[in-house]
Amino acid sequence: MLDHIGLTVSDYAGARAFFDAALAPLRIGLVMEVTAEQSGGEAHAGYGSDGQPYFWFGTGGAPTGQVHVAFTAKDRATVDAFYAAAMAAGGRDNGPPGIRAHYHPNYYGAFVLDADGHNIEAVCHQPG
């Protein structure tokens, strides 16, 4: 099991605004922030739930490649809400909400690209 994952973003404030909106339907929010002053040069934001930051992003040079991160959603309506919120926050469509039967019959996911091209997904594995 992973403890946390991190990625680099080119626009920290823009990423904060995007992830604040996109992850809210999943009940994932900012848990802690490390400022550039605290770290000696780079800013980082840790998002998660129940006080545990498990998704991090920050500055630290130009992003060197796109990352795919998938968040579990409790139901299909939450996947739909994630997609709507992410698109409204400036995300780019990379696959609207729907069944991806090639993974398994109940795989219901939505994919959105953030400003750096990272593929952010919400997925529900429960039957409709």
C-alpha cells in the first residue's frame, strides 16, 4: 500500500485552485502545506482525508512528464461530481464519466487533465 505520492506542478497557486475544486466531491482536501520559506525553496501542498496527506504536489522545477493518479469514489454520482468540478476548475477532458468494461464490468471512471497534463481520475468499482 502506498503512503503518499507527489508530483511537480508549474503553477502552484493554479494547482491549489484546481485540486481544491476537483477533489472536494471526493471529500479530499488540503491537510497541510509546506511553504517555500519552511522548506528552503520549494512549496508543497498535501491533500488527503482524516488528517492524512497522501496526495502531494509542489514546485521544484519544470514537470518532466505526466503522471496518472486515480482516486477512489464512494459511488458513481461522486465520479460525476468530480468530473464536473474538475472541468469547471479548468481541467481538460480525458474521458467523461462512464463504464470502462475492458477493466471490469463495474469500473466507472472519469479522467481529467490538469494544467500540466497530469491525468487525474476518479473511479468507483461498485455496481451502479
